[in-house]
Amino acid sequence: MKENPRKRKQQAANANKRADNGTDSLTGVWNEASAKARITAGMQEGGALFLCDIDRLRRINDQWGHLAGDECLKQMAQTLGYMIQPGDTLGRIGGDEFVIFMPGCRDQQKAQDLARRMEERFRPAKGRGGEAVFSVTSGYAVRQAGDTYQALLERAAERLAERQRERSGSREQSGRQKDNYGRDVKQIRQELIEQISRPGAFCQDYETFKGIYRFIERGIMRTGQKACVILFTVVDEEGRSVLLHEKDALMEQLGEDIRKTLRIGDVYTQYSSSQYLVLVIDTTEQMADIIADRVRDAFLERAGDSSLLVHHCYRLQPARILEVEGEYVP
């Protein structure tokens, strides 16, 4: 869309008019010459001068465009205008620098507090929909006897530069730490996370199972969570161990039946050549028996009558702390 020539001409005329009356053409606050004259005339009785600078305005211009940078300057002028009192002077004295003179502020601590409040008013937030956000750094100087406008401005500029170095170092250090720790967390998460390829219980080797068991025992001490262990044993019709050539196939089948029947948060392991141990979480002994019956029914449906599945279960108790050698207490 082309810009209306009449509108552009009117904007130029308005800018010239503002320049004639001593205001900045972009923001509408006092321009550099007018601000200097007003501050020089009013500083003899004392006061504080504040110098405010937009952080990384060039980056905003490069990333979002110069129109976005101009909008930041306008917003800064408007917000600072809300913070001043009648009799204060607000002016734009550089590309991204604004000066404020407050004749009523004659105390170092008060000036420092005001400078921090100015920074906090522009604390950057997360942008929305391509909206540029910015932060501001402030320096200040309280008038001393014999100060000229230039001397006051230079001291404020020195404090501004010092403050910028402080904030830049803090941002860089924070960024490095966040980056380093962020990479660590990302790597840890990638190492630990499980990509579950199929639903069902969690099969682990016996040592891992034992570690999980003891972790749950410790948790019961604090939460009172219920958990049970079920021991499944494959036997023949007479209650004896099945023949070796049959055992492997039956155990493989039983393991698959346990995986499919139990929940994704339950854990199981092969305990012996004819036994599986199962740890079921948040379950009473009565429920554990029901779960065991479901596993047995699924197993017998495929195994037939030639093999039987027996089970025994017990409820986990809270871990106990060893206080005296050889003696445990609850």
C-alpha cells in the first residue's frame, strides 16, 4: 500500500512545527537544545539529572525494523512522561537517550531509587505476535555546588555506563549458566527418558528390580503408598518343576502374559528359570490376588492343562532404619 502524499506532507509540516517550538519531532518531548536551556535555568536551586538509554536499540532496528525502533522511542517518552511531576524537564538528547531533570530530588538514595524504578518500568516481557520489547538502563547525578549542566550530564553518563556494564555482565553470566545448565538438562532428559514402544508392564533385570523395590519401600515411609509383590511359578500337574525342554517356551509365554495384563507403571523380572516377580504399585493384597488370577487365566488359556501357574503375594512394608548394629526399628 502506497503512502498518501498528502498525509506525508502533513507529517513533515507537523515535525517542522514541533522543531520550531523546541520539541523532538518523533516523540514530542523537549529536544536537546530546549532541554539543556530549561535544565540550566532551573538547576541552580539543586535537583537530580537522570539519563535513560534503550538497551540494544540497534538490535531492535535490525531484527524488527526502524519503525519498531521508533515505536520503542515513542513508548519510552510516553512512559517517562507519566513518571515526572510538574516542574520536571524531560527531553530527548540523542538517538536513544532521554534526559530528565527533577529539581525536587536532592538526595542520593532517592535518586538511586528513582533510577531503578525507571528501569523496572521497562523490564522486558515476552513479545506477542511479533511485538518488539525493550529494556532501559538509567544513570543519575545529584547537583553539587558549582555544577554546570555539562558536568551534571557527564556524571550521569558515567553512572549510566557503569550500570550498563553491571547489567551486561549479569545478563552474560546468567545466559552462560542458563545455556550450560540447559544443555545439561536437555542431555539428561534425553538419556533418561523412555520412548515406550508398546503398552504393558515394565520388564527389568533382577538388580534393577531390586533397586526399584527399595525405592518404593522408602517412599512408603513418607506417603503410605500401597504396593504388593507377586511371585508366579510355573509347575506341572503334580506341582513339580516342568521339564527343561518345555520351560523356556512357557516362561516366554508367561512373561508376555504378565506384560500385557499388568499396567504400564508396574514392574516385573524373571527371578528363576521358572518364576517371575511382579511389583504392582498402589494395590492392596486383595487386588493383587485379582491381578494374579487374570495373569493365570491368560497363561492357562494358551498353555493348556499340561502346565499350571501358582502365585503367592505379600504387601510391601515401609523401609526400616538400622539404629543399632543388628537391630532394625520401624
